[in-house]
Amino acid sequence: MRRLLALTCAVVLVDTIFFTALTPLLPHYAHSLGMGKTGIGILFAAYPAGCFIGAIPSGLAASRFGAKPTVLTGVTVVAVCILVFGLATAAWQLDAARVMQGVASAFSWTGALLWLVSESPVERRGSMIGAAFGAAAAGALGGPLVGGIASVAGIGATFVTLAALSLGVAVWAAVTPSRRPSVLQPLSHLFRTMRDRDVLFAAWFTLLPGLLFGSLAVLAPLRLSELGVGAVAISAVFLAAAGLETVSNTLLGRVSDRRGAVVPLLWGLIASIAVCALLPWPDHRIALGVLVIAAGPCFSAFFTPGMTLVTQLTERRGLSLAYAFTLVSLAWAPGEAIGAAGAGTLASAPSDAVPYQLLALACAVTLATLWRRRARIAATASSPA
């Protein structure tokens, strides 16, 4: 399990590094390619759009061929996309590379999480998912650092190195033994499960952080740049936020195993409402930087307990884990895409208040709904499979 956990962490780490390395480079692309907030939002949204396209094919591949071939396909194509992105000279080339990376990432994430969770004891799944998302947070920690290095050392050379790292992970996956799937389910099982209200509500907790992080990743770097913060300093802000996310995801996995997923979700919603309400107003770079750092662990508080809840509910309805993670991708991807593109469009006005206040309202409505349904969801999740 330790070797498999390490491989899973490596897969999500490299993918997240490339995903988040774009953040400190957004002002550079906005200036060099003449991209406004809407164009930057589209560039950022291209990745989750590709992830949504690849969600169902990745679930079908994992269900039919197993986790290992799915991971190999994903990480290899991600390496190619990193290379293309690093050498791109036009906005459409950047958008195309990000879309294809999203498709490939759906394969690598679905395969890696399926591989890990299917071989983990049920009572430790929350901890395993938390560790994997801790690695993703570490990738979010390293991504802005890589972006900052790229702004100094050169984008092409930096991303060529990162592509080689992704190919190294592919070789690691190739030599790791894996079991083939024992049960092959038709796709109709996934669509039938998606009609279950409790399952859809659980999946919402992977869509909501997509909305939150998608908006933050577009608006915060541009606002920090307006306040005189350079690319390296923007990297440091997101580096600190991701460091807190790494710790919090590991702790949240343990809490989800011991006390259930509902408790950390409630606290995450309360904290996110407060942060979203405050983010539009600071006019000083230090105050805004502190809020962005605080937003990291608050917004990521949904991923681990939300995904744990999805796997518990879907498994108790007889759905294979491959399709459970397909459902996660189908939920997260539109949230991230809408958050990025929508925030960029809504914030074209002088203030970023509109997107942030809408997010605070979404968290408040979710909090009220979860409070009313907390007992039923907890009882359903803990019932025999």
C-alpha cells in the first residue's frame, strides 16, 4: 500500500504542478498576448473543460481495462501537453494544450484513485484519499514555484523538464503490478446512480471547490499584480496557501474516517463563506495576500470528505469505483471551468465583488441544505454496502 500510495501521489503531484504553474504566469500571458480577464478565464477554464470531456471515457477505460493502462495513457499524454504548452506562441495553442491536458488528466486521476482506493481497507479510505489530495496540494505548492522559476529561467526550458518528469512517472506506473477489474459494469449503471439525490448532493462538494478555486486562480493573481506584486511574490502567496492545504487535507482524511464526512464539510462551508465575503475588499497587497493564503485550506476542505462521501454512497448503491471517480470528474470539471471563465467575465467591471459574493451565497445555501440533511446522509453513508 505504501508503494501504491507513493505512485498515486506522484501521478497527482506532477499533474497538479503543471495545472497550477500557470497561476503566476497569467499576468505575463495577459501582457504578451493581449489577453484580458475574459481571455485569461478561458485559458484557465480550458483544463477543466478537457477534464469534463475525458471523464466518461476514462471511467469506461478504467472499468474495462483496469487502473494501470488508464494511468499510463493519462500521464503519457500529459507529458506531451506540457511540452506543447511550453513551446506555444499563440493563445489558441495554449488553450488547445490545456484542453488536451484536461482530457489526459481525467484518465490519470481516475486510474490512480481507483488503483489506490480499490486496494485500500474501507475504514482507511478517507485517509488514503486525504493523502492523495495532500499530494495534489503539494503539487499546488510546487506549481506556483515552477511558474515563478519559468518567469525567470524561461518557460520553454522549465516545461520541457516538467514533461520529462511526467514520463518518468509513466515508467514507474508501467513497472508497478496491478489487478484487472473483476466486474464490468455497463455505463447505464452510472446514469442510474446519477438520479440519486444524495449522490448528486455529495458530488456537489467536488463541484463547489472547483467554482471557488477556479475563481480565485483567475482573480487573485490579476488583482495582486494590479497592487504591484510580481510573479515571484504571487508564487510565494499561492505556495503558502498550498502548504496549508497539504496539512489540512491529511487531517481531514483522518477526521472523515473517524467522525464521518459531514462534520468537516460543515466547518469548511462556514470558513469559505467568511473568506469569500472578505476577498473583494482589500486594497493593500499584504492584506489580500493573507486572505488568499487563508482561502487555500478553506476551499480545499471539501475535496477529501466530499470524495469520501461519494465513494461511500455510490458503493452502497452497487456502482463500481471506476464510475464513482468518473462522477467526481463530471462534477469538478464544470465547477472549475465555470468558476474561471465566469469570474473573469463578471470581474471585467472595476470590482471583483460580484463573483466572490455569488460564491459566498452558494456556500451559504449549501450550508443550510447540508444542515437539514446531515443525519440522513450520515446514516446512509454508514449503512452496509
